[in-house]
Amino acid sequence: LDPFMEDPTKTIDYKDVAMLSRFLSERGRILSRRLTGLSSYNQRKVTKAIKRAQNIGLLPFTAI
């Protein structure tokens, strides 16, 4: 179930590392829609936010 559809006050922000890390595997890979339960629209937004956070160093690219 998509948490962003349930609560419209929640936003997807690349600076919110705690929220974005819920959509990463323990190896640091982005989880699929099948596992996250997000809509395709929100999955794209989360993916873009994760990649932004990785590029500026807030999230690791991989968890070695």
C-alpha cells in the first residue's frame, strides 16, 4: 500500500534520508514496486530522490 497516497501530507524529498532508506535493500539497491507497494508515479519520484541523495553523498551507492 502506497504510504504517500494514504497520507497526502507526506512528501518525497531527497533530503529525508530516513524515509528514502526504507525503499533500499540492505545492499543499497532500490527496491522494486512489487516490494515497496508504491504507485508507478511515486516509485519514479522515490527513485529520482534516492539517486539525487546518492549523488550529493547523503546515501551510499552500495552497502559493502
